[in-house]
Amino acid sequence: TPFSLSCSVKQAAGEEVRERVTVSESETQDIPNSRGTANFVVRWDGSKQAATLNVQDVKNVTRRTYTAEDSGKFVSIVAFECRG
């Protein structure tokens, strides 16, 4: 089932932050000057290229549910591929 996640993202080489952005694995945006798409695209002030974030499914690592058995344990529910 596709999901959306609200989070804050920070510029890797700077101090700029975008608060409470929504990343949805069911929505994609075109990456400027590229043939590719991403689940989230941002152009930071002063950057020549857009930064991207894609939701990744990592076999045997990420899963979408958190159960009562998981209480108190670290459980990977999502992974991101971030560029820029």
C-alpha cells in the first residue's frame, strides 16, 4: 500500500531546511534537465542542480507495518535514496 510521510529535509552542503514536506511513494515529479523522476524534488538556493529523494524498498530490511511484537524495537519501515 502506498504511503505518505511528512518530514523535514536539510541541504547537504548548507543550512537551509524545508520543514514538514510530504513525500509520497505514489507521487512522482519530473527532475529538471533530466529524463528521470523522483518522489520529492527541491532546488536549494545557490544550487545548480535539483536535489532528489526516492522511496526505496529494501528486501528483508524495510517493511510497512509495525506490530505489537515490534514494541520497543528498532524497525526499518522506509528507506530513501537521496541525491544532491
